Amino acid sequence: VFFIPYYLNARITTVPEFLELRFDRRSRLYFSALTLFSNIVVDTAGTLFAGAMVIQVFFPETDLFVACLGLALVAGLYTAAGGLAAVVYTDVLQAIVLLFGSCLVAYFSFGQLDFSWSSIVTSTEPEKLSLMLPLDDPNLPWLGTLVGVPILGFYFWCTNQFVVQRVLGARSIADARWGALFAGFLKLPVLYIMVLPGVMAGVFLPELENGDAVFPTLVTTLLPVGLVGLVMAGLLAAIMSSIDSTLNSASALLTMDFLRPERRGWSATRVVWVGRGFIVLFMLLAASISPLIVNFPGLFHYLQSALAYLVPPVAVVFIMGLFWRRASATGAFATLLGGHLVSALLFTLSLFDLLALHFTIIAGLSALASVLIFLVAGGLGSPPSDHQVSRFTFDAKTTERQDALAWWQDYRLYAAILIVLTIALVTAHW
């Protein structure tokens, strides 16, 4: 609703480029390096690990590193060959198969409990059916859900090149908004077709201890033989779609933000081949890191805890940069540096058991510290230029230019419906 018009009107290639337009090159390079790191170490490595878990359900004797490397090779090669177009088209096909398979898994899981919701309720611990868990819950306490998860969600969906590169490829602002809203609607049934079957599995598969292996185990246990291969292929394909997205994202960031081919006078062909070379390099790096995730409590913990320390200052800089007209370049860079120093301090205290807070709460604390740093440092240095303020800070008058669209094409209608449905969902499962 708010960021898409400014991204597309700025005609940026990478999300960090927006920070250069709004602030300066220091913030762009800082955020680009951070995104590169998280794309390889967090996103790609985590997704390779998830794919390896799926493969090991079928072939338990398969070495974890071999499985990760095999997935990386397949996804890396077709990403290098096809670029963003290959990523987008394969994502669509894989999503359809995965959603279909997930609906089947949900149906058969419910069938194991005689299609009785009361059976689920009586057989399951109450906290496993609640979105808001006690403050001492090790997985996701209610305070972390309220103050930390929104920060991580904003970073992932609004500033991560891995996701936003799809928006940047849209034909128009309207198309980009419809696509983003459609993705939002697709997130709602995930609770019923992917999360609740995992809860049900705790009832009829109590011996299954590895949470990361629940979904593939349900597929192989419940579905008819003919469908198992289709759904598992869709699951692996969806996993690879995440891998190809992060590899393409990392390649674009390094090529466009650091190598700057336009200044080197590189031809389009050379840019493509350099990008392909980096995709192969990143693929090998991620495949080397991913087996180490087995040392963490779980995949979710690895992914979210890493982001909790890395991204709150970034989220603050983007939000305040868009909505605070006086935010300066020096203030933004100071916030990135200072916010990560705070994160490093919190991480050190947690590492030595001197701070017993869940990582989602730490994300909220880091974001609060970053806001305070920005408020103090925001006025330092040269004030933003009139051009930066007029083109890259929010103005309701300039963003509400509705082209000749019918009422049923108005993104605000669907945004309102999505908000109402989300509130209803959270309230029903509070």
C-alpha cells in the first residue's frame, strides 16, 4: 500500500538502491551487504536444509551435505540459465502443486481424527491450538508475537530483495499491489492446510520428534502412493523456488550495487555471465553452511533468530525514511550502525546467558533502540534535499492517483478485506 508506488516510481533494480535515493550511498551499500549475507547464510542455507530434510524422509541414508549440494546444483543451474523469469514462472507452477498437496494432507490428517474438531481439542494441549502463547513459551511468546514478529515480517515482505524483486518486475503499480495482496490472501489458509495438520500429527504420530520432518512424513504416511510422488515433487520444487529466488537476489545485489556495470561499461551479455558466475559461487557457499543448521533447535529457530538480530535497524530506517520528512542520511547510517551495535550487545548477553529473552522480544528491543537512535541522530548532517523529500517520502496526495480503474479493481477494497479476514483469523485462534 505504501512502499510499492515509491519503489516502482524510482525505477530501482535492487531494494538497497532506494536507500541511496532517499539517503546516500553509504546506507545502500551497508544494507546491500547485509542482505547478501542473510540471503546466503539465512535464506538459501535454511531452505537447502529444509529440502535435505525432505530427501532424508525418502532416503534416510543420504548424507545431509550431499542432499544440500544436490538441491543447490539443480536450483542454481536453472536460475543461472533463466534469471528472474525462470524464478517467477517456476514459482507459480510449484505453488499450485504445493497448495493442492497441502489441502490433501490437511484432509487426510483430519480424517485420522474422524473429521472431529472436538477430538483435536480433547487430544491436544490447549497452547498448541493458540496463536498467543505464554510469556515463557520457548517457541513464540505472546509479547514476541506482538512486538517482534511485525518487525521481522516487515523486513521480509517489504525490504528483502528475495521477495521484492517480484514486485520490481511488475508492469504497473496496480499490478504490483494486486500481486502483493494476492500473496497476502494466500497466507491465510496456511494456518489450516499447513500448520494445523502438524498439530494433528502430534495426536496420531506421537513418536515423531523432529518438527522439521512433520510435513514430509505426513505426505508419505497419509497420501495414496500415486500422489506421494507428485506432492513431494511439488514440495521439493517449492523449496527450490525459494533457493532460486535467493540466489538470483544475491547475484543482482552484488552485480548492481557493488560492481556497478553501468560505470564499467559492461555489455548486457557480460553482466548476465558475471551474475551467473556469482550464482554458482553463492550456491556452493550456502550448501557448505546448511548442514550446520542441524545444531540448532529447529529450522524456524535458526531462520527467525538470525533475522531478529540482523534486521530491526533496517526496518526502522525504511519506515522512518518514508514517513519522516526530516530524516537525514547521517541519521540513517548512524541508525544502521548503532542499531547493529545494540543487536551485537544483546546477542552477546544472550550467548552468555546474561539475558533470558526470546529472540522475537529482542527484535522488538533492537527496533525500539534503533528508533531512539534515529530520533537523536536524524537531525545530524545535511538535511534531506527537496528532491529526496518530494519523491521519496510519503505524501497521500501524490500516491492516490487512481488510474481509470473500476471499483472492483481498487487495491484499497482488497486491503480492507484482507485486514478484516486477518483480524477474524487471529481472534478465532487467539
